Amino acid sequence: MTRERYQREGQPGEARLEPEAAPGGAAALPLPSLRVVDAIALIVGIVVGAGIFRTPSMVAENATGEADVLLLWGLGGLVSFIGAMCYAELASTWPHAGGDYHYLRRALGGPLAFLFAWARLTVIPTGSIALLGFIFGDYASQLLPLGEHSSALYAALSVVVLTGLNVAGIQLGKWTQNLLTVAVVVGLGLVIVAGLFLAPAAPAPAAVATPDGPRHAAWGLGMVFVLLTYGGWNEAAYISSELRGGRRGIVSALLWSMVAVTCLYLLANLAYLKGLGLAGVGQSDAVAAELMQRVAGPAGSRLISVLICAAVLTSANATILMGSRTNYALGRDFPMFSPLGRWSSRASAPVNALLVQGAISLALVGVGTITRRGFETMVEYTAPVFWFFFLLTGVSLLVLRRREPHVARPFRVPFYPLTPLLFCATCAYLLYSSLAYTGAGALVGVAVLATGLIPLALIHRRKGPPRSKPSPGGRTPWGFGKQRSV
């Protein structure tokens, strides 16, 4: 079966989407234009971002020894690998440009799927794009300041330029991503070499500070920062329908990318600890910059600023590319948002979805500028909503295994159901932490998610999206009963 026919017909019993007619009568649909290596570059590019240059200090601050630090980062890689296996089963069984949205809609019904798509449009990738823009602005301003609002100007510029590159076409977008990923991995490799082989031995501290509170609380807080730094690998689900190599291609991309990221993170933390020591890492506000300062002086600090800028642009570009895919699926399913569901065959990208996503991200840059706490505000804004839907996607795997046991699954999560249950428990803990340890920004993010109930009510009044067909038994993906014919 060709990719085009698969996407029109879907799996047996799947709600189908009618393709949009392109000029000449051909259907404008996502085509398999990405290789596995492109997908790995996208995943590594999202995950290996600014976090590895900021969070190691916070993790070390909550550890009682160097072994604790390495164990926390190793556990973070293991948890992420478990999550990647869950996503690999979903993405290889139901490859779809909507990613999590498609799985939630199939397993838990249209209302939750719509709220997820609303969150993707207004909170999760848009907040992440603005967050990454502020980090880029902070470090770019150290190299070339632009005045009082330098960071915000750089943040807005990064959103505009990277969105424009992706609007120009996926080929340009993916090559930009591959080049930036190579730059950040090479740069992080330089930090690893400098810390492990070139830095003088770290001075021995007089005493190692013991974290306040019980040890399990310190470990829990450390895991919050570790898993924040590992976050982003799930974005691969949004390009599963555009990946060459069949359905197992997404499995290879997810699992190999997580192995690569875990190795990079462990080596980076070994380098930090060797060059600065546990106390030095824990007390540093810019651990990579301080390490390079010890090795190469001021030139080393400037080099790390360039590296961090490349890392942030890598993450932002991948988030822009993949975030637009959910908005495309939203437009395909709901006439109210139909302009988002137009796929440009020229650009091989959902151009309208990219433009709307960019506009919302720019608005959030403005919000962060007003609060004067751009990075912190965007972290608080996105975290609770992100972990809530991450948890529901894990639940979707359990539901679909039970509801559709006979569907062919190219990849099955090993040790089922323990593996997805462990993944769900981790997501639930991080949802709690993101509400318990953050400020007003979290409430704003939840409130913006709640505004999605307004268009949901309007769609419910129209009795569901008219472009979808009933699932087995006459039950619509909304769960509202029989669906009217169209």
C-alpha cells in the first residue's frame, strides 16, 4: 500500500481524514521525505539544547556525591528510553502527522484530543519556542548587545527567521536542523574533551554541602531537572508519516537517539565534575562557561556562548518544525480551524500552521518581556500542561492495547504492562512537581488550556467534526454518540 493510500484509508476501523485537493486534482498530503538520520538529528537537536548547560548545577546541588549525580543522569536516560519505547509502539502502529493528538483521539475520544491540540497551538510548543528564544537572546546579547531589550529582540528575531526557514520548505528546514545539530554535538564534544583531558584537577572543597531536607526529596527535585533536560524526544511522533523506511524507521530513530543523548549527557557531567568538582558544579550559574574559562580563558567563555546559541537554535528549529504538525491535524479535523489544515505541496509543510504558531510564539515573547522573567515565566507556563498530556498519552497505549488487540504492531513495548505503567507513574510525579514547585506562570498556562473549552463547546454543539467517519460500533471519536452523515 502506498503512503498516500495508507493515509487516506488508515487502519481498519480508523477514523479517516479526507485529503485536501491540490492544484491539478492531486491530494496535498505529508510525503515520506525524511530519512531516519534526519529524524535522529531532529530528536537529538531538540533534546540536546540549552538544558545541558544550565541544569547540571541544579542537579549537583541536590546530590550528596559525584556518584549520585551520574546515577541521576543515568536514571533520567533510562526513564526517557522507557518513554521512547511507548511512543515507538504508538508511532509505528499508527503513523500520523498529528502524533499524540492522533493517539489521544483514537484512545480517549475527541474532547481530550481537541484540548491537546489546543494546548499544542497555544501553550506547549509555542511556550517552548518563546522560552528557547529568551535563552538565545541572553547568550547572543553577551556577544553583541542590542540595547535595553536586547534579549527580547533576539528572541523575536529567532522566531521570525526559523519560522521563515520552515515556511520556505522542509528540505531547507531539515538541512538547517542537521547543520545546527552537528554544530551543537561537536561543540558539546569540545566541552567533554576539555573537561576530561585538558582542565586542571578541580580543587578539593573543604566540605561537601548536604542538601536540605530528606534525601528522597532532594533526589526527586534532581530528577525534575534531569528529565526536563531530557525532554523533547516525543516530538518525533509528529513526523512519523513523513519518514522513509517504513514503520520501523520511527522505532530506530527514537531508540538510537535516546542512546546517543544519554551517552552525551553522562560524558558531559563527567567532564563538569572532573573540571570543577561537585561543589564547583553545584555553585556555578554557568557551568560550561566556567569549565571553558579554566581551560582557555575568556576566549573559552566566548566559545561556549556561541555553542549555547547554536544549541538553542537547534532546539527551537526542531520545535517549530514538529509543533506545526499538530496544528495541521487540528485543521484537518475541525472546520473551525480549517486554514491550519492546508498542506503546501511546494514547501512540503503546513505553511498556515507554521505562521499561526510563529505569531503566538511572538506574542508569548512579548508576555515574557513584560514580566521581565522571560525564561522562568515560560517554564512555568508550559510544564504542567505538558506533563498532563504526556501522562494521558501513556494511558492511551494501555487503552489501545486492550481495545484493539488484533491490530498489527511492528514494535511492541517489552514487559507490558509494567513498562507503560512505570512511564505513567513518572509523568504523574512530574505533573505534581510542575504544579508544586512553580509560580503564577503555571496557573496562566492551565487557564489558557481551559479557554479551549469554549471552541470545544461550539464544536460539540455542531455534533463533532464532520470530516471524520465513525469508529467501530458507530462510536465517534468524540464519544458523543452516533455521528451524522456528510
